[in-house]
Amino acid sequence: MKKSEFDSLQFPDKPGVYIFVDEKNTILYIGKATSLKDRVRSYFSNDLVEERGKRLVDMVTLAKTVRYEITDSVLEALILEANLISKHKPKYNAIGKDDKTFYFVVVTKEDFPRVLIMRGRDIEKKVTQKELSISHKFGPFPYGSQLKEALRIIRKIFPFNDKDSIKKDQAEFYRQIKLAPDLGNSEIQKRYNETIKHIILFFKGKKQTLLLALKKEMDMYAKKLLFEKANEIKKKIFALEHIKDVSLIKKEDIEKRVSDFRIESYDIAHISGTNMVGVMTVIENGEPNKQEYRKFIVKGFTSANDIGALGEVFTRRLAHTEWQFPNLIVVDGALPQKSKLESILNLKGIQIPVVAVVKNEKHKPKGILGLKKFTEKYKSEIILANAEAHRFAVEFHRKRRSKI
């Protein structure tokens, strides 16, 4: 799809979901936006490769047009996006490749169901071990922090139990701040199960059905002269029709800049050159993807040579062409380490930017060497990647020493 073709389309400055489709009407990619107009326009910027990666450039090239669906709020766009991705599993949504690393909202099958946020792999493990029984599961969602913010908004309208509010020492606190229900008699259980049904309807994207059900319930209480209960329902209806998701918008603004952006970080660990190891850690969507972490036992050096060991590890990593290449590489050290990786990339004809995290005498980050458009925009992600690489390298080195 060319920029001129995009310019001929009209997108509203409203929240919603956008859908890239090819000439055969096959869905290629699904995304959400605070502003459909601004978000879709970003796919036709000159720096799309740097911002989003080559994979999405290929997607835009294949796309014939972009469809969209407006939502009343960013919160509803978040839920609609997850439902559509789960249904269609678009080729260019990385989230559709391996649900195990992404997040889900789980409703448990219990007398007083809990609403939980869990990674796919944890759900699979707990269900297999019969530690968890599920009635409903919604997702996948790429951003854990964004999903937590979404549930905070929903919980203020529909209080529910989670993993913390059922603990004896915290249950009363959650009830007092009206984020969890009272537990006890059958009438309370019945009302709570209605609340769970409301949450399920909302996550299914059926807000209008939910509003009709609530209005019917409000009218019923009013006819019975139970005005206090009718007023409670009225407040829920108002909250649903006027969702305040400013905090969620802020989360999206922070996190969309690292969407589909992969960072790899490398570090070496040893004691005076003995038991030398190297590691690679991966940050995707601004969060660690531990499924992609890799360990290397350094073979070419028997004495302390961090730069040489780093070169060996990185060369071995590049030999794995089946592993997805990153958009940015982070190395622990300074100019010599950065130059080493850049020279290896140049020899192989691979163009990936490299940045180095410089440490002080206490081994704390004091600066980042590299192009400013990366060091400034992705500063927090670079520091996180470097910290994960150091932690993982030290952990691997200690385990290896303990076996010898």
C-alpha cells in the first residue's frame, strides 16, 4: 500500500481498532489506537523500519487497504483488538505466533470466581497440574502493565476478587476500599456471580448488551422501591457510558513506541578468565521475553578477554539465522565492546545499530553510547535489557561453577 493510497482514505481522530488487509481480503495485521488517524498515519512515515521493524514494512507493502472500527474508549479498543487477534490470528501480529508469552484475563471456576492476569504458559502449567480451573479466558494481550491498568478501571465499576483480595490478611482492606465483594451468604454469592457475568460480557466486547441488562436490573429495583440498589446500578451505567481511561491512554503512549521492537543485550561473566560464559537477553514490547534468552559457554579463551569472548558469543549468535534478528543491540561496556560488535556486523553485511551501556565504579549505568535517536527514545528499555543480561550472565556463571 502506497502513502498516496492511504492519503485518499479518511480516518477519524477517535479511539478504535484498525485492520490491514491484502488484495485477497486476508487480514494481515490488527492494532488499536487512541487516535485512528494518527496511528495509521505512522505506518507511512519515512522511518518506519527504525520505528517498527522490517516485518511491518513488508506488511504495509502487501496491504491493499486499511479498515477500522471506532470504539467509545481506548479501554474498549484494547479488548476489541485482543478479541479480533484471537479470532483471526493475523500473520504479522507477533502476538499470534506464541500465545504462551503473552497475557490473558482469566475468570476462575469457583463459588466466588477470581479475575486474574496470567501469562499463557502459566495458565497451561496450572491447568495441567490441576491447580486452576477456568470458566473464561480473554486475550492475548501484549502489554502486562497496560492490561493491569485496564482491569483497575473495570474493577472500580465491577468489584471482583483476585489473588490478593482472597488472602485473610488483605480481604477486609479490599472490601473497605470497594474493590472486592463481601463473602458469605447465598444472596451475596448470587449478586457477585451477576457481577462476574457483567465482566465477562464486557471482555467479550458486548457493552451494549451489558448496558441493557443493567438498565433492566435498575428498573426492577426501582419498581420494588429499592432505590438504594437502583442508584448503585445507575452509577455503574454512568461509569460504563463515561469510561475515564486517561491513565490507560498514557500507558499506550508510553508502550506503543516499543511495539514490535526487539532489543538483544549481551554480557560476559567469569572469574579471572575461568568458567567464562556469555548470554543474550531479549526485550520485546518493552518487556523481557525470557523464552528467547540464550546461554553460551565461551570456548575460544582460557584467560580474561571480555572483548574476545564477546566477539565469539556474538558470532555464534549470528550463525543462528533461524532466530529473529533484533532492531537494536545492547552491549555492556564502552566503545571497545561497541566497536567489536559493529565490526562483526560490517563483515557480515548486517545493518543493526549497537549501543553500549557504560558503568561507573559501582557497576551502575552512567551513560549510553550510540545514536541519540535510540539512546534517548529507548533509554529505559536499553537499561532494562542490560540489567537482565548482567543478572542472567551472573546466574549462569554461578550455576556453571557449582557443577565443577
